[in-house]
Amino acid sequence: MPKGQPSVVPDDGLTTRQRRNRPLVAVHTGDGKGKSTAAFGLALRAWNQGWPIGVFQFVKSAKWKVGEERALRVLGASGEGGTVAWHKMGEGWSWVQRDPTSNEEAAREGWEQVKRDLAAQTHRLYVLDEFAYPLRWGWVDTAEVVEVLRERPGTQHVVITGRGAPAELIQAADLVTEMGKVRHPMDDGQKGQRGIEW
């Protein structure tokens, strides 16, 4: 795709503008670092375009303070770009939580909110952060997610992050990026650090 030009133009009856403005489903998956970071990069671009943004963080604890949330909340409240709504649906990762069913219930409730917002066309960009996990673990039905995303109205873009995204979701997505790990400081016993992991 040199200079942003597609290598093939399909004979689908759409104009260049119609094809360019199609709403996309993006999936960032794989074992490497950077899936959520890339999704929040898209959110920054959307904010700059004046789009309303909905961030839905699955699994991650509402108690965790993450830099992306603070930055996007400040930008969303600035009145200069798009608005930002931030939703946290989780009690933390499953191996550190006290109640093993709490994340499952929160994930289902979170998905129901996403469905309501998609139907109402509340946002132009949806970041479903770590949503691949509830799908992979069977907490939310992947077939239903694929159908809802396929039938969503308007020009709403959706980006889903998380390791092990189900094959059915990958097949249905317009853009799939698999982050691959070559090396990570944790391989040498270093824990995550401020400004890099959060």
C-alpha cells in the first residue's frame, strides 16, 4: 500500500469516499506488548477528529490508575476535540481477584452496555480493552459479538484488544494486528514500571 493506495479496488459499487468511510472493526491480539497502547493511539486520533469516544475496560480493576485514562479524560473535558466516556468493568485479573465470578458478571454487564451504546450510536470509536479475554473464556458469546458488530448502525468504529482473540472474531474483523514478543524485560525478572506499563 504505497502512499496509502490500496493494491486492489473491489468492484463493489461503492465510491472511493463510501469505501474510505466504512466503519471498521479492528482487533489487536498476540502475546506481545502494545495492544492497548495501539488502541489508545487510535483514540487520540479520534479525539483529534472530534469523535465521541467510549472506552470499555474489561477485566482490569476500577482501582487501577492508568495513564491513558487520565490523559483521555483531560483531553475529553478540554472542549477541543471529541468527548471521552470511560467505563471499567472488572475486579482485576482472574489470578488476583477474590471473587472469581465478579469479573464474569462485570464483563457481561459491560457487553450489554456496549450493545446499548452501539444501538444508540453513542460513540464514533469504541475501545473494548482486554475484551478478547471474556470472549476466550466464554463469559461473552463470540458469535453474538460478531453479529452485533456486523449489524451496528452508522459509522461506528470498534477496536478490541487482548491476547488469544477467538478465530471467529479475527475472521470477522476488518483490521487485525498480532503483536509478537521478541524480547521483554520481564523475561529477565523485571516487573512492569510506571510510564511504560501504566
